[in-house]
Amino acid sequence: VALALALAQEQEQGEASEWWPYVQILGDPGKTFPYLFDSADLDKLQDGLLVQSLTKTVAALSEFAGRAGLMYDGFISAFQFVRTRRFAYGDDVFMLPLGDLLNHSSEPSCTWLPPEPARPTWRLEALTELVPGEALTFSYCPPSTPNDLLLQISGFVLPGNQYARIQATHKDSCRCLCAAANPDASAAFSSWRCDEFSQRVPDSGMMIVEVEPDSVLWNPLWLELCGLASVASDDEDWTDQTGGARSYCRIVEQAIQGLFSTTTQ
């Protein structure tokens, strides 16, 4: 935020800024960053926790811009530049003019080497044999970064990303579990069960499942709550019932599908 504030102040100075050549290179950010999404765009993300985080961040940034005496549009543009182009080394976050023009790739052609005592500058080193005209790319983040996190920290997603996750807010988690629960339960048990969901789901929301190239990692708490949703009374155990496994898997599927307004694979 401090770096975005500094950049926004330089942008407001225009040609009087010592950083004007760099500001000109940056140009127009295009306003594609998720912090600039309207409510319709946010709904299409279908990720309650991500939307909740973005909404809170936008409110905080708006308040900060006002206190700093900056126009919100100018400040959020600077914030977009910083989030999508920043470099980090140790505890420092900084901009690297020209170096930040390289695009991201999961299979980068180059890598940045940080300064060292014998070479107090950043060095761009090729990882493959490069040919004239080939794009120079480097990796902005670890290969295992899921798209929701990529969107939030860098403003883009990777088609075909093999790392994904489903997460939900406290409200959405409880709503979907209650909606998918065994309908044969009594009204009293159904009410108690929904209260139990509300107490056991973290107020901050929860990660439900993470998908990696060779594995699917379920949150044990979510699976346990789906087990509670699959029974009709507190003295039942789905593992002891005929067809219990099939019923349980159906509850897991219905509860997750309830999080989304469109069909998911």
C-alpha cells in the first residue's frame, strides 16, 4: 500500500515527477484488476471467500485513498500496477523498471537472480536456449498457486491450471450443508443439526477441497459435517447403513454443487 501511495503521488505530478519516464512506460492499467470489478463481475467469480476478501480490501483502500487526499481511481490504478508488477526480496517490496515488463509463465524462459555481494544488481538469466524474437518470461509465483489466489495477488488466472480449490464463507457453508441434509430427519433434529453446522464451521469460512495434479485433498471437517448431514438422527451412523456410502457421497456432491450457480465438474 505504501508503494502504491508513492506511485500514485508520482503519477499525479505528471511530467514534474522524476519518475515520469517510468510512469509513461506503465501507461493505462486497463482497469482489469479484480479490485475494480463491479457487483455483477464479482458474482460471476462464484467464490464467496474471494469476493468477501476483495470487498473488504476495496473498502479499506477507498478509506486510505481519502485520508491520503488522493482520487480513488488514481490510487487504485497505482495499486493495480504495484500488485501486478512488484518484486519482492526479503522484507522489501519494490518496482523494477523495464524488468517488470516480462509476462508470467508456468514454464518460464528466464529467472531473476537477486543481488549478491559481488554483484549488487538484479540479473536476468536464461533458463533455456533463446532465439531472436522469443518472449522473455519468468514465474511470478510458485507453480502450485491456485487461480483464485493468482487473481487476487496478480490480477489474472491461468487456463488449465492444475491447482484449484473450493472454499466457502461461513454463511454459504452452513446454507449448503443444511440444504443437502437428509430430509427424513425430524424438525427438531434438523434444527439442532443446522445450529451444529453454524457452531463448527469457522467464522472466517473454510477450505473445502484442494485439487492438485495427482491428488484431491479434502478438509476433514467438511467431510465430517457431510456425515452429520447424511443421517436422520443423532444415534445413526452412515457407515453402518445399507447404501450409506452412496448416500454420503450424494450429500457431499449436493452440498458442494449448492455453492455454485452454474454446473461444476
